[in-house]
Amino acid sequence: MALPSSPAASAPASAGERWPPLESSPEVFNQLMWSLGVPEDEAEFHDVYGLDADALDMVPHPVLAVILCFPDPPQDAIYPSDLLLSYGEKETWDQVYFIKQIESLGNACGTIALIHAVGNSSSQINLVENSCLDVFFKSTASMDPYERALFLEKDDAMVKAHSLAASAGVTELCDVVEEHYICFVAVNGTLTELDGMKDGPIKHGSSSSKSLLQDAVPVIEGIMRSIPDSISFNLMVLSRKQNNAGTAS
């Protein structure tokens, strides 16, 4: 299961019903991504079964994005990324595609993480022309994160695809969602964390497309240490299909 932190848990019922939680599984995310306009032969989500070197070596490359589903931390937890959020670097935000998760988006953080993953991999993925994602990215390219959130809220095609993907999961939906999705990408040589519940992208140091997954591991381990009593973590990567690696225009 997965979804927004405490503010989303208290969202109006209509928002939660319009944006139900997504199950954290490659099957669900692939169905959603492919239905939105990423061709099946372009990219695919995969599970990551561990953070040790052997498990990371099993992950199909190249990795375009990393998505973490994790429990809401306790109120007294020191969330590592909160210490790094840089409010003084807004001039660089136009280089990162970021969308804010507003209350009316309910449990949309799974779809927002997917949008972050694909939106920051545009040079590596060829979208179907005039598909839902193609139209969404073109329409919101010049918007700020909040305006993009309002656009997403009213995007009925995106809502329908999200709902279909949510219903495809095998985990029973519950009334209170206590998990959340975030995304990691490498943009302009920087490991960047994208969490719609935050005020903006969070920079974690240098990274590249070749080392993205390995570079994200210390940050992920820090999040896990901040929530020591939970085992409800799930990690996925978005990988470019090998037959198309390096061919995007």
C-alpha cells in the first residue's frame, strides 16, 4: 500500500475516493505508466529486493528513477531530508520537474511519484504523441508546482487511469493510509529527492544516470533508520528497456 503523509490522511472523503491509494508493486505502476503513454518497450518498473551490492546488481539498467514507499514517520522522528531542504535554490527548480501534492489530490502520491519519475526522464523516454502524459507535460511545462497540482486535480483522464490502477492491486484498500511515495532522480549531475509533500526538490549531492540507485541507497537507509519499528518499506526502480537504451530523442 502507499500514500501521502498525515495531511493527506485527513483529506476530504471525495479527494480520497477520487484518488485512492496505489499498491506498491511494479505490476500496478507499469499498468498505470503504460496506460498513460509510455510505450511498453520503452521503460518498466522493477522491484529492488535489497540494498546490498548483490541485490543492487540484479536491478535492470539503466535506471531512470527510484521510487520508495515508506511508512509515515513518528512525529518525533528526525527525517533526514528535512535537514537538507534548500529554500534558497528556487532558481534551479526549473531544471527539475516537480509537482506539489495538495490536499485535494487525496492519495495521489503514487501517481505523483510516477509523474516525477517520467517527467525527469524525458530525454530518455519517448512518449506516445498526444497521450495523457504527453499532453500533461506539455500543458504544465511552464507552470509552477502548485499550478501543476491544480491541473492534475482536474485531469479526468489521469484520474481514471489512476483509479483503474488502484483497483488492480491485490492489497485490500483501507480507510487510513499510513504510507507515502517519494522519487529519486539524477538531474544535472545531482541526486534529487522529489516528495510532493515538501516545498520543493531536495538535493543530496552528486549523482549520474549510471550511479543513481547506488547514490540513493544512503538516503533511503537514513529514512529507514528514522522509522526503526517498521518493516513497511518497498523500493522500485524505473529502468529503460535494454533494446531501447540510449535511443531516445
